[in-house]
Amino acid sequence: MKDPQLVLPEAFGDAIEGIETFRGQLTIYVAASHIVEVARFCRDTDGLRYVFLSEVMAADYYPSVPRFGISYQLYSMLYNRRLRLKVMWSEGDPDVPSVTELWPAANWHEREVYDMFGIPFDGHPDLRRLLMPPDWEGHPLRKDYPLGYETVQFSFNVDEINKHKPYARKNGDER
Amino acid sequence: MGGISEKLGNMGVVTTTLEQAVNWGRTRAMWPMLFGLACCAIEMMSTQAPRYDASRFGMELMRASPRQSDLMIVAGRVTRKMAPVLRHLYDQMPDPKWVLAMGDCCSCGGVFNNYAIVQGVDEIVPVDVYVAGCPPRPEQLIHGFLTLHEKVKEMRWSDWATK
Amino acid sequence: MTLEKFANWEGTVDELKGLVSERALTGETMMLNMGPQHPSTHGVLRVLLELEGEEVVNCIPDIGYLHTGIEKNMEYKTYEKSIVMTDRMDYLNPMGNNLVYCLAMEKLFELDVPPRAQIARVILTELTRINSHLVWLGIGGLDLGVTSTMTYCFREREILLDIFELVSGQRMMSTYFRPGGLWRDLPDEFEAAVRHVLDTFPAKFDDYENIFVGHPVFIDRTQGIGFISAEDAIAYGLTGPMLRASGINWDIRKAEPYSSYDQFEFDVPTGQHGDVYDRYMVRFEEMRQSLRIIEQGLNMLPDGPFRSDNRKYVPPPRSELGRSMEAVIHHFKLWTEGFRPPKGEVYVSTESPRGELGCYLVSDGSPNPWRVHFRTPTFTNLSALAKLSKGYMIADVVAIIGSIDIVLGDVDR
């Protein structure tokens, strides 16, 4: 059993951009260009064996730069411990390499990240929108995308809201 | 009725209007469409299940095909991606047809006031009965059924052509 | 897609390029659309099947018909207010969703949970697990032609829903778990109600198993169908009964015990063949193990507080409001502004009835969460559908979808 905090900087040098521990959870920041090699190293090296990819998710840290953080939750079934690899990315950077060749599980997770944040993945076999309709504009989970709140209909504004509900009937109307 | 009419002799005739007879028939054999979307669909199934037993009201025969159903129970939240599909299914249902919006989400958007959810299914299809609750209890849904029955019973023959 | 566009849509073959084989483009194999309104897709899943006769050559799931924007909406609510959104995610496992979100918050705040609340959480989540498996069994039976089980399973499920209503006032969307403990204390009638479940359910589980195991149609439609090997299951990220049916004994309740699961004794059932039949059997056994856990929990349920008394995060009880000015201030602060947790990111995972349910919580120090992400089990499990159904008959796809136990609210969020 090896300590990823020691092994990874030794093996990859500058590609490891930082190490952080919060509430006992280890996060290792990796340069976007090296994520596939680092992930393969974590998966295949004896003593690490992070064979299971739980999820790939992203967060928008607007307005700080780099703007997006993509987290890979790895789990080692042999040693029963978790590791989070994190890639920071901004718009205009080269596409993030896809880890689908290592774990087919990443396929939908990366598609979801692409759909929700607009982060493109290089080498992904089928990068399309997953949850939103194909012709949707914008990426909903970005911080500059509005929630899409609509005014709630109460008794004082029934008529106003009914204007854009062509099929709604007023009380006692028609039939 | 058969037993009584035999005892009383020649009493096997009930007079009514055509409207009432047809409307009564419609309420007693309404075929809802099996159209579960989200959480409310589970409560809709509970309504069919033994404890609540919607067949007491003639509402138990769920059809998977819109071509065979009279009532669309929109059970759950309607997303912008699902909305065209829902309208398509509604258009495929034969007349006369009714829509029951089950739950807060499809009545008015409920707690999900955001980009993904249609704020009330009445933006897409005409709704006859709204049932509140998140999700509504089976009793509430049954009350919705009975309210719809009342509405159907008051239909005039002149409405039949348009409905 | 607007209504007009949908009505006049004329698909082109180009849209399918890269997704399906060349044979489909030339018309040698047939493309068949299944869903999103289909009785066997358990909601609004849409699957595009490429068929050669009856055999499935390829299968492309299309999800998102129930994408609710829960994660986005939670960013606009305070931590405590956003718990209600989690219930509606996986609507067969509302208590489990509450639990994972509360655990993530407690990890972030370093909030303690009293032992009574921890044991009560275990009992209630295990009841929810049985509830969820009962619905899966009933609907799975409908898919496979064992139609009578649906009425039986829903009959038993009502007894469980009565317990949830007893503790929280709501049948399904209970929002009973709060950061630091429970919303209210367990009522006095709780123990008798759960004992009734413990007394009556084992015989009923035996009945159901007899209905299924002795049913030749069921055996024919499940054994050897939807096979996935252990290596593939890990690579595809399968969790829960799907993974255990392939022979891997991994259960987060055992591996990374949370909420006092380490005090309980239970077995983790596994299968050997990784087919639909084994997934059924694993879930059957899980229901019995859940009863074991519930019984132990009831026996060890301690008295004492049901919610943490850390006034930074937990509002004071009503009884204190009339006596203490400080309590009034805390109450006012917590219900108007909410609390301000430390900055940081945590990931917490639990074992939901369907697999690993994780919550990734990012806090920027404000009263609203900066980002909440749920790692939902059926999202990943469903992504393996193409792998699972290739080479089987079209009727088997229904059995395979049923064995994944999808809940579309869980997939799409």
C-alpha cells in the first residue's frame, strides 16, 4: 500500500499541481494534459489500485480563474480508500483528455459534464448532449446561466399568467 | 335491478335523457392512460393497488396506448424535453378525452421553478382537473376522479362534437 | 425542441452516423424506437434499438426526459431548505437521499449526530430499502409476466408507508432527516409498528420468492440473460445489486460504514453468474437482511436527544423560544439567513437500494451551497445497458431494464 501523496509527485513531477486534504479527503490537482496518464498510473500501479471510477463531475468557480474544476472520484476496492483527482480548466484551454479508454463508466459522466458545463473532452467516442434536448442553447449549470425562474401564479395575477397558458381555462369558463 | 323488476312485474324501463345515459356510461368505464412520469406515478399505482382500489370507480383499466384511452393522468413533472412528447400523445388520444393534472409539479411547477420544468402542464394541453399535493395521496387522486366524473355528468350533447 | 419542429420532424440518416453500425444505415438491420412512453421502461426512458430479426445488435439509451434541474435549484436555496429537493430525486428512496445529503453537510460542518438519531436513521433507511425493493419486485413481475405480485407488493408497501407517515407526516416525501439528527423525535407508536413489520414480512417474502422461483416463465426469461462479468462490472462502474450479482462482495455499508452501520451484523448477498436471475435473488436476500438490521436497530435504540445541540447549525426547540433570548436570536438567524459553513469540498457515499449514492458538496462559505452533485447509482448502471443487452432477444431488453432497477428521477435528476 503506497501513499498517493508521495508516489504521484515522484512519478509525474510538475504535472501534479497541488495536494489538498480537507476533512480527511485527499484531493490531488493534476494538469489537464496529464490526466489520462495519472489516472492510468493510479489504476494499474501495485499499491495504489484505484480500479473503480465512482464519478466524474464538474463545478463552476466563476469568477475565479481557472474557472471550472473537474473531479474524478477514484476508489480502491483492495485498500478501501478514496482519491479525488482534480483538473482545473478555463474556456480557451485545450480540450480535457477523456478517460473513457480507461473506464467505460466515464462515458456518460463526461457527456453530462459537457452538457451541463460545456467542457469538451478530447477522445470521447460520443460527445453529445445527454440530459438536455439536442437543440438546447447554453449549459445550465454554469453560474452565468439563469435559473429560469417564472413568476408564480397567485390569485392576484391569475390573468397575467394565464396569458401564456393558452390552454388554461378560467374558473367556470366554457363547459 | 333485474331482481326488483321481476318481482314488481313489468317495471324494467327507466326513462332518462340520452345525455345522462351516455355521460353515466362514460364515467363508469373510463380508461386512463398509463402515463407515469415521476413520483406521482408511484402514488397512481398505489391508487390501483389493493388498499385504495380505483376499480371501485371504474378507473382501473390503465392502457399503455393513447389510442385506447380517454383520460390522461399527467403524473409527475413535465420537462421541456418531455413536453413535445406529451402533446403528441394527447393528440393521439381519441375524443372525447380529458386531462387530469396530478400533483403540484404538473399543475403549476411545484417546487421546481427552473429552466427544465414546464410551469404547469396547462401550457401544453387543456386540463380538466388539478389535484394538489406533492405527491397527492391516493385519496386525493380518487377525489380528483370523482370531481372529473361530476364534470363529465354535466356535459351537454352539444359539447360532444367539440370535446 | 419546439412543438412545431417536433411535429414536422423528419429525421435524416446522417444523425445516426457513428452511433449505429453501417448495416443499419443501409437498411440491413432495423431501428426500433422504444419509449419514452412505454409500460416497461419504468418511466420515461427512451431506447433506440438496432435489431437483426429479434436479436439486439445495438442499443442506444436516450435519457433526460425527467431532467428536473435539481442540482441547479439547490444552489438557489439554503442548505436546510434544499433538503426537500433531494426527496424528489430518487423517489423510491427518499430517506436515503435525505441521508446522503445530511451526511455530506455533517461532514462539511463537522456536526455531531446523537446515537438515537443515528440508529433511527439506519432503521428508516432500511425500511425504505424494503419499500424500494417491493416496488421493483412488483413492477419487475409485471414486466416478466408474473402479474399478480404487483398487487401483493403494493399491499405490503402500504404498511411501510404508514410508518413513514407516522414519523414524518408524509407518505413518500418525508424530509425527515435534517443536519444533526431528525426533524422530530420518533413517536411512541413507532416501535410497535416496526415490530409488526418484523413479524409479518418474512413469511411474505417467502411467498414472493416461491411465486418467482417456481415460475417456469420467470426462470426462462431471466437465467443466462443480461450477463456481465466482474471485470466489466467494475469498468462500467456498476454498483449495488448489479455489482454483487456479478460476484463482487462490495457494499458501502460494510466497506465504509456510515451512520453507525458498523454496529450491525448482516450479510452481503452475492451472486455468481451476473445475470438477471442473480440480481433478483440478491435483492430478495437483501430484503431479509434489511429486516435483520431493523430488528437489531430496534433492540439497541437508545434514549436521549434526537438532534444535535450545536446552535450554530441546529435551530433551538420550540420550548426554549419562550425562555431564552439567545434561542430566539438563533432561531431567527437560522430560519431567515441560514448558517455559514466553512469553505471546502466533501464527497460522501452511501449504499442506496440501487447502488452507490454519493453527494459531492462544494461550499464557498455562503448560506447557499455553491455546487451540489449527486452521484446516482442508476445513472451509471444504465450506461451499461448497451453492453448488457447486446446479442439478446428484444423481449429480454425488458427483463434487463427491470433488473437494473432504474428510477428515472434518479438517472436524470
